[in-house]
Amino acid sequence: MSLLYPATLLILGLATASVSLAHDSRSCVLTEDEDRSICRHYFEGMTIDLPLKVQLERPETDCDRLVVKVLQQQGTLFAQLREPLVFENESCSTMASISLDLPDVRAETDLLVQVLHVKRENGQGDVRQEPVEVIALRIYPDTILDPLRLLAEKNSIIVYDNDGQLSSFFDQQEVDYITGFGTLSGTPIGLFVGYEDPERLLEDSSIEAAVIFREKIIDLPQVRTVSSDGRTRVYVEMNLLQDLQSSPLTQKALMKIINLAINPNPSNRG
């Protein structure tokens, strides 16, 4: 849950538009209709090992098989995405996880992984399927940083990065940036990681928007905004950058934080 105060955004988790409760791939967000939460977030095309918590009263005698279905949400309906995975009875009490190949998606897509207990009844071949676990996933396209790539084409992004964490990530993601105050274009944006006194570097520069990543928690995990004389400084006081490569929510948070530096007026936030 995020709370907004004058000049300060307190974040218990990540700065996303949805409710967020934790700072990793298990962050829980509400669906748009708020009827359920999704706690697992992955990029498209990944192969994941999905933990299961199947609980049966007597798996040794009552379980003929487990069937795992992957369903994709289409509006208010769910359609089966692929052929079900079938696990015969010897796996019922020992199956702790399944390997799942995630599909490529064009937009954020919700999946349901449904584990069904299939049991024969009355010795005549009749079967009954009971859901024993349902896991909600959200899959993200690898395009979260596209607005940043477009922004960098016309505006200088200056990165001062003590340990190379952010610059290495930008290199991998093909985001253009520079590392000094040379010839700047457009509306320059400064990104500082690990600098104790970035204000000293900024005071004589033409940078109007800057983000200072403290990569540590000073009091509470927070994003603190200070604006004066047409300049905006955003101070990120949490460990954010370490999850950039693997976490869709962290990449979304990065985009929102940079947008906050460019558009500090709350009415302009996306």
C-alpha cells in the first residue's frame, strides 16, 4: 500500500499503480475488479519452477492422479492455454513443483494454474475432479522499458553509478545513456547511484530532473520528492536496483520514479 504526503511518497513495497505488499517477484497486487490478488509476476517466455502446496487427506489411497491445467484470462472468461499435465498416483504425495514454460504475450496477461485431484468413484469408471490448488500468475511483455528507450533518443540520460549496477542493466536493455556532463540534449535527466553528495554535482549543471538512488533504507522505504526553482530531485531510499533484471514490478517502479522526476505534479502522473 502506498501513501502520499506533501513532497514525500512512502512506499511499503513498490511504487506501482496497484496495491503492492512485498519487494520481490511474490509481490501481491489486486486485479482490476479487486476480486482476487496475484502474487507471482514473471516476464514472457520464461521457464519457471512453480512450487505447489497440494494437500490431500489420504494421498496414498485416495488419489488416482493429479491434473494441472493452465488457463489464460480473456475478458471475464478463462480459456485453456495448452494440454493439461497429468501426474499419476505415485506423484500425489510427493509432487512439490512443476516446470512451466510461460507464453509470449503482447500485454500484461493473467494466467491461472489449476491443480485438479482426479478420483475414480464406485469402481465403475466414473471420475470426479476436485480443484486442490489454484495459483494466479501475471505475465509481462518485455516492453516495460520501451518508453525509457524512446525518452533517451531525444533527451540525455546521465548515469553516475558507483558500482555499475544501473549502467550494466541499461547496457543489457539497450537504453542509451551518457556518463558525464558533456553536450546535453532535450531535457537532461540525471540518475545517481551510491553518491553521498550528488547535489554538489548537480548544483552547477543544467539538469532539472534527477533521481538519487540511495540503495538503502534510512527510516522507512520511501521515495521522497523535492521540487524548487523549477528543479526536481527524487530520492529513492530503498534497495530497488538489485531486482531490475528479473522483476517486472521493479521495472515498472523504475519507470514511475523517473516519470515522477520529469512530471512532479501529481495530476501529470500516469
